[in-house]
Amino acid sequence: MQEAKPPAREAKPTRRRAPAPAERRADAERSRRKLLDAAREEFSAKGYAGARVADIAARAGLNKQLISYYFGGKAGLYGAIQQAWLDRETEIAPPELPLAELITRYLHAGLADPRAMRLMLWRALAADDTEQPPPGPVQDPDEDLSRLRRRQTDGELSPDLDPAAVLLVMMGAVTAPLILPGEVTRLTGLDPRSPEFETYYAEQLRRVMLHLAGTPTP
């Protein structure tokens, strides 16, 4: 007669360890980064009015409620992207750089990641949208112009030029490869996305800025 086996012990349920505060902070930062990166893609592709919270969350692989939790909604997420660009801008192009180098820094940054320029262009085109993008982070809107005027006083810009017009020219020059790629190829024979064009155009912009200061180019 076969000996009866003792009943199997019931497995104790495994208790999940609560995440430590440092782990929770790391998870939150990862989620924020994913949402910010996904939002950059959506906003730069569709503009503020065209981007949808659900699409941003799906691109990030996260619940859309996290956008409200971390950023207070779509407007807060858009504002966080703008603030992130301003923070990055101080690293890309510190104001103490010579003007000829400053414009090339902006060019290299824009060609490396054109999403910031696309956001600026979408904002300019949004005048007729029913859903307007929120105002940007608090900053002096005339600071760039004030800095350019100081550069003129210091001799970096010819005294017969209007700094406001020069600033517009600089902005147009940096964004031209993005908004006029066909014209870039027609006029230069180069692909605006190629390293050859970037090297060529950066050098030409540097020379233009030196000429505007009345400085001979080497």
C-alpha cells in the first residue's frame, strides 16, 4: 500500500517591496524626460493646436494622466519645453562669445536638432489657430536686442546698422536651411542636411558677421 504524501505547503504570497524614495524620484525623472521628448516630437510636427495629449502620452508609452500630474496639462508641458530650450541656450551660445561665433553656434544647434526651430515657426504660424500656444517662460523679450546694441557699442557691429534689422537677418539666416531646403540646394548645390553644407554655411555666416562689424576676414 502506497504511503500517503503529506499535503503540499501553501506558498506564502510574495510581498512586493515598496520603492525607496530615490527609486521613486528616478522613475519620476524618467517619466518626465519621456514625456518632454515625446512632446517635442508632437509639437514640432503638428504645432501646439494640432498636438494631442493622448498622442504625446502614447509616443512616450505612458498614461496621459501623468501629463497633468507632472506638468499641469498640455500648456504646462509646452512651457516646460520652452524653458528647457532657454536653459540649453545658455550652454550653446553664452552671450560673451564673439558675434561671428555666436551665430554659428546657433546654426550647429539648429541643424543638429531642428525641433526648437520648428516650434518657433509653428508659433509664428499660429495667429489664426483657435487654440493658441501659451506665453513662454518669463524673460525680457528685448534682451537679445539689448545685447546686440551693447555689442555695437563695443565695436562688434558697424555703427551705421540698426541692431533690430541685424537681429532679424541673423534669425532668418539660421532658420533658412530648415524653411527653404529646396532653395539651399538650388543656390549652393548642397543638401542642407549634409555635413558639407553645414561646414560651408557656418563659415559663410562667420564671414558675413565679420563684414557687418567692418572686420577683415582671414
